[in-house]
Amino acid sequence: MNRPVPFAPLTVEQIVELQRLLRSHSLPRALRKRAELVWHLAAGGTLTKASERAGLTYANAHRCMRRFLKLGIAGLYDRARTGRTRRYGPLETNRILQLAATPPRHLGLDLNTWSLPHLEEYLRGQEGFEHVARSTIRRRLIEARLQFHGGQLDTKRQT
């Protein structure tokens, strides 16, 4: 028999936060589904019915419910996931940005401005950057708000 989950009454802060999550249209859909699940469970619904209404599988709903009971609202958010660490950390990123901001002529190159392929080629000739990918260089430049205009690097920072 599917019984209602014995949920402790929600605090005012939890109710306010759940309502905010349910009303938001800019949050990830999975987060809104989890908030909807908890809302239905707190109203006295069964896990089966609440999972159906929230659009979650029973197993995911059960996992979400346990995390909410253990961690509160924080349990609804995705946990940080591990991944491969960056090969090029802050020091290497600073070196990339310094080179991108340096006119190629100051480095003895017969270029007026950097293009991404030229910057990649120059960096690959530097120690520690032998295998740097063009996408890595582009990502670091974008993170620093540097842009390419017409294939050339614009070293004026964008706001």
C-alpha cells in the first residue's frame, strides 16, 4: 500500500524558497521538478502520486526525497561533480592573456595583431604549452572578456 510520506511541517523559509523555485522560469527544469515533488509530498501526497505529478521516476523521486529530508532545500540542488582538472591553471591562463595582450611585433614576429591560429602556433612553441588546444585559448580569452573582431584579437576588454 502506498502511504503518505511522514514529512515534518515545512518551515516558513522552506515554503518561501519552494515557492520561489516553483515560480522561476530561469532555473533548470530538474530543480523545478524536485521542488514540485517536495511541495506535493509536504501537502500529504504519496511518493508515487507526487513523483507522477512532478514528472520524475519513482527511484529519482525517492532519492530526491531522502536528500531533502537530510539536507533541506540545499538537497534539491545538483551536487558539484568531479571532472578532469584543468591542464592549464591560473598561472598558465595569465601567461596566455599576457601574450594575447602583447603586440606580436614586440615578440619579434612579423605580425601586426594576433589571430587565434597565430596565437596558438606561438604558444605551442613555448615551454608547457606544447599541446594547448585552440579551444582552450579561445575559452580563456572569452573568460577574460577578450574578443576577436574580423579574425583579429581586440585587446580592449569588453564590459
